Amino acid sequence: MTTLVEKPAASGTRHEPGGPLRAVLALALFESRRLLTRIPVLLAFAVYLGWTVWRSGRAWGDYPALQDADRATQGAPMLVGLAVLLSVNHAALRSRRYGTERHFAVLVLPQWCRTVAHALSVLAAALVTAVCVAGEFGREALRPGAIGQGSVGELLVGPLTVLLFGLAGLLVAGLVRSPLAAPLLVVLLLFLFLFVAGMDYGSRWLLPAVEESTSTTLPPELMGRPAAWHALYLAGLALSLGLAAVLVTGGRKPAVLAGAAGALAMTLVGAVAQSGGDSPQLVEARERATVHPEQVHSCVRRDGSTYCAFPGWGPRVRDWAAVADRVRSLAGGSAHGQDIVVRQRVEARYGLSGDGTLTPLERPHEVTVGTRWGGNRVPEFSAAVAGVLIAGDEKASTSICDARMVPLMWLAVGWESDPLDALRRVRLDDSITGSAMVLQPTDGLYMTEAQTEVLRALLDLPRAEAGARVKDRWAELTAPKITAARAAELLRLPAPEEEDKCL
């Protein structure tokens, strides 16, 4: 008698170690390629790169301050982030749009795993943005005249903004199964940015990027921006949105719940810490740097003159000394060999939100130089040196209201390769005719139309001849109350047609 033993049929499913994880990674790689080749994303990156290339060298010239250059990387990635938001939302709704949602029910990967794959594709877009940010900042950092130091927290804002926006689009796809939700979210975000940007300083840190429109460059230790806490806040908020999207689509695993709680804690810690305001130590340091900069300066002597700068600005001394030496080379009398003290100054008491004007110094032969250099800052500093050589101190030079402005401006721009262009750049209205205010690191100078006529005639002469005429009559040209007509006579130039009237 034969006994039959029935055995269960072997399953056709193979349970390989790491199977679901490998499937998620494979899907994430597929979605990353699709996301990065979507037309809105490609256009956004093209605009970002085009803007970066066009802007390169224009904002900082050949003398960038890296504590400013890092913040300049934060605005353009917001455009990429909005494009990623729309594209990720569109991709997450693909199955609903094509009516294939029911077919996914028979797959090994549940819906929440597919959401994880989409979230990883957003991470890929953020990494590409990080490469762009690193290239943009690195280009500035490698310039020969770069000074200062950048902040990792500031540089992380751009990539984290893309990650935040993309995961917000993914969460909206899980909550609202409509393709209209993402465009409406973009409009809502734009209105939110406009609303929060007009609020107080602490509230503005709830935005992804906090830009401060200022012409002031501060030493890094005086800036007071909570960049590290803000990066923690953005990372926690992005992670919270991503894990919320996983929870909404059914991923209620203990690890996901624990991660969501940790991400929320990160967000709260970062938000509270970044809103703490300026510490008493920072306020005191700003006051000291503004009122008593000599207490924090490092000074060096070059050719008899002294140059004092904030920590980190030492490489600038060579440039300041070169300009000061050229200005003195055109001067006559005792001014030709006069030693000066160049002191770097900044109005730091109001942080980056203030553009306070520096008051002129009253100490003899002491000249103010700012924290920015290159471009128009060079003739402005040159005018300040010339004013001190002629008037004795900055306070007295800002009160000049006679034809001493002619030799003063000759010293300021006569050594330039293109004196008329330097004259245009140092005048407030960018003119080379008529009357105008002349800019310098402290209060400006006033130049009448008659004085401009005499200076223009002087600049039309060969440089050696013009310099010789100025030095020959230096004492008379720098005497108080000299008129433009008398200056023209001393320089053997045509008399000005206009009257020499000061403000």
C-alpha cells in the first residue's frame, strides 16, 4: 500500500535580502533622472547659472568679502526650489493623472515607499544646487583680492531651500490629489514671503533666505547672523515635511514616527535659537569697533605711514598704501612727503541693517578707509587722502568751499590711467561737468561748476606738465579762500566761464 504525502507547493516569490530597499533606491534613481530633466527644472537651473555667470565679478569686483559672497548664493536657488516643487508634485500625481493607481496595488512597494523614492529625488536636486552654490562661492574665494571668511550655515541655505520646497510639493500631493494645488501653493508662498519680509527682524528668519540690503561689509565676528541655527531650522522643517508626506501616504512605522518627532524638535530648536537677537557681547563688540576701532586694529608701517585694519583685512594694506603713495607723489610742498595714518572704520552698531555715515576724523593727517574696496571705493579713498594732505584733517577737508578743490581733485584722480573716468565715478551724479558732490568714506565734498572747468582744463594737459604746474604753485593753490579764477591764472589755464559759488 502506497502512502501519499502532500507537500505545500513552493512559493514563486523570492525573498532577497534588502529587496524593498533596493527597489526604493532604483525608483529614486529613476525619479531623480526624470526630475532633473523636467523642463521647469532645466529652465530654472539655466537661469540660475546664467545669472551667476553674468553677476560674477560685478558685485564684488576683484576684491570680494567672503562674508558677503556667501549670502549672495541664497536668492537664486529659490527659483530652482519653486520649479522642483511643481515638478515633484506633478510626478507624485502621475499615477492618478494616468489612471494607473490601481495597478500599483499589486506591486511589492507600498505607496509610502514610492513617496520615499520621490523624496530622495528631491535630495538629488538639492545636491545639484549645492554643487552650484559651491562653484559660485569658490569662484569668489579664489580671486586674488578675496578677504574674510564664509559661513557654512549661509552656504547651506540655498540647497536646503530647494529641499524644503520640493518636499512641500510632495506633501501637498499626498494631501490634495489635484494638479492645481501646487501652483496655488507657489502663489501662497510668494504672498507669504512678501508679508513676512515686512515684519520685524526676528520674524523674517522664518523665511528660507533672509537677505539684508546693505552697502556695509562687517567683520564676520560683528555680523550677528544666526546662520548655523537657521540651517538647523531649515533642515528640520524640510525633514518634517518629508516625513509628514510619508505618514500621509501610509508609512506609519515606528522609525518614521520617531524621525518625525526628532525633525519637529530640530525645527523648534532652530526657530527659537535663531530668534534670540543680538547678545550683550555682540552689542559691546560692535560698539567698540565703531567708536574705538584702535582697540581691535592691527597696525603696520609702510614708508613712514601707518595703516590700521580690522583682523582679516591685512592684505588690503598693500592696496591702500599704493593709492596713498600715488596721491602724495602728485602733491607739492610739505604734503609730498607727509606721513599719514590710514585707519579702517565701520559703523557696526546697527548690524547689517544699518548704513550709518561715518563722521570725519579731526585727528591730524588721519584718513578713513572703509571695509569695501575696488571700483568706486578707490577714487573715494584717494579723494580722502588728498583732502587730508591739503586741509590737515578730514573735518577741515569736508568744509572746503573754495578752489582748493582743484588741486585736491587733481591729487585724487590725476594719477589714474583714465582721470576723467575716475572723476565721473567719484562724483555723486556720475558727471564730469557742472557742480556735484564728491564722495569719500566720510562726509562728501562739494565741487562748483567753475572748479570743475579748471580741473577739466588741467586734466587735458599732459600729465607731467600738469603735475609740474601744480607743484610750482602749490602754496598759492592750497591757500584758503582762493578762487577758481585765481587758480586758473596760477595754472596758466583759461579762466572759468561760470561763477565760483559754493552751496
